[in-house]
Amino acid sequence: MSGIPYITGQDFGERFSQRLSGDRFPLSGQWEITCRCNLRCVMCYTDCFNTPEMIQQELSFPEITRIMDEIQEAGCLELCLTGGEPLARKDFLDIYASAKQKGFLVTVFTNGTLLTEKIADYWRQYPPSMIEISLHGLGKDSFERITQGAGSYARCLAGIRLILERQLPLTLKTTGMTLNQDEVLRIKEYVAGLGREYSAKVQYKFGSDIRPRLDGSEDVYDYQLQAEQVHAIEQADFEFRAERATQHSQMEERVRQGRSLCWGGHRKFHIDAYGQLQLCSNNRRQSYDLRHGSFKEGFYELLPQFPCPARHPEPEPELVSIDEIEKVREPRLTIHD
Ligand code: SF4
Ligand code: SF4
């Protein structure tokens, strides 16, 4: 529409943040609404909690809506519903509808395999800001070697098509691992082809971060790529190279301006499946129990005291080199549903 300027969500967030100056504000939250999942990906960090005993302890629907009310009242704009596999909750659509009714911009991370016409039609009517689906392999064998779920490749592709047929906003993403490193660029090409086929803008993300499982076990690192292997993939693709260069210059600029490289506990927060409020999904060293306390108290009074070795001491702008930035920045991307 002419006359009305359009800005991306990211730009909006940046501008809004600048207005807030140094004040804390819970602009955006990631909520792991379950550790349930129908798949068992080899590198999954939540899979260890996909057990009946742990599922029993997850937040109920009334608890989720009560916490969501408090988050809304605190002014939060954006919620990302993730898991585990969020669609594995029978009440997923109720949770989603509740978030939309409260006016949040909602992103959903999913493995795509549980998508149905009913969910896709509901999304058509009340669209998410973004749907992110993991596509870790191109071809049944490589895909299912990672997901360990027979039939998951066909179901994932069917889910992707349900989204594309409805022209919903879609990002497909791949975690580069020892098992699929040779496929990443072909997956990217495939995604571009899907976009052309459906005349849709399908975004693509490549990540490489593998993190320990929530129970602390580190066997997942067997699948982690070396930094040189990630670099080689990035260097082979013009868009990846450009994206990396932009990321570097944005971070250098932030450091020069003395701005934080991390929004955890300042603008962003994370809630796990049991109602624990944390700085981010990658830092669960300390938590605030939202079952027994208020979101505002947790966000404004407790999160600021939570430690993160990755960001302390705060960098001195004029002294920080690009190598230092590499040490404190978030890893390239953790891809999760
Ligand atoms: S990575 Fe995602 S899809 Fe795979 S097992 Fe974990 S939650 Fe499920
Ligand atoms: S620096 Fe720490 S709190 Fe911030 S995003 Fe990284 S791990 Fe999370």
C-alpha cells in the first residue's frame, strides 16, 4: 500500500529497542511448550526429556494461559512457540489461538511432520509471523538417518506443501552435521526451487550449533562439524558469505557503540516446558519458577542477576577485537523445533 512505510520485524525490534535505551523490557520470548516429539533426532537436546515422567511435569494449558496473560501484561510483543515438537501437544491449537488472541506476533518452530489440513487452515485464517521447519536432509535416507523416524521425510515434505499452498510465511532450516554436511548447499537450492514453484518467498537458514542434551550428556558432539567445515560450506555460497560479513559488521558496530551483543534478560527471555524462566535457551544455569512467582518479578528482579560466562565481563568497546566478538557472540544458529 503506497504511503505506508514497510519495515521488517527485525528493524522494528531494533528501532523499538533504541527507543527503550538501556532499559530492560521483555520484547520477545521463546517458549519451549513441550519436550514431547514424534521423532528422535540424533543431535536433539530435548529428546532426553521426552519421557512419560517428564511430560507429566510439563505446564498444563491453564498454567500456560495464566503465564501468557502475565507476559502480555508486561508488554511483550513476540512469542516463539517451540519444543520438542509443539504440535505434539494435543492442545497446541488452543495454545496458539490463545497467543494470537492476546495479540502476540507468533512464530512456530516445528518439524513439519504433524501438520494437518486443520492446522494449516487455521494458520491461513490466523497466520503466524513465521513458521520455521527443519529440513536436515534431502532424500529419505539422509533425512531419516538424522530423525530416526520412518516415514518422516515424506510427512515433512507434505507439511511444507500444506504451508506453501496457503502462502504462509515459511523458513526452512538445516543444522549442518557430520551426517549431512555435503547436502547443505543442495538443500538450499531445493528450497529456492520450492519458492519458485509456489511463487512464495521461502527463507533458508543454515546453522551449525550443537549443544549438550538437557540431561548434560554430550554424545551429540559426535555429530558436530569442525569450524573449518562450517567455514567451507559458507565460503562455497555467495549468500552465506554475504550474510556472515553483514553479521560481523553489525556486531562490530554494536561493540563500537558499547551496546550489548546479548539480549538475554534485557529484551529477550526463555521459558522451558516446566515454567522455568531463563536468560535464553542456551543458558539454563539458573531459573525462576513461573509456577510460583510472577513474570514481572522474574524478568525484572531475578533474570538480571543470572550469570552467563559468555558475556561477562562486558566488553570494553574500544578494546574489543573481532576475535573477541567471535568468543562472546551467539553461535551461528541453533536449529530446533
Ligand atoms: S530436533 Fe526437533 S524434531 Fe528432532 S527430535 Fe528434537 S524436537 Fe523432535
Ligand atoms: S550470551 Fe549468554 S545469555 Fe546471552 S544469548 Fe548467549 S548464552 Fe544466552
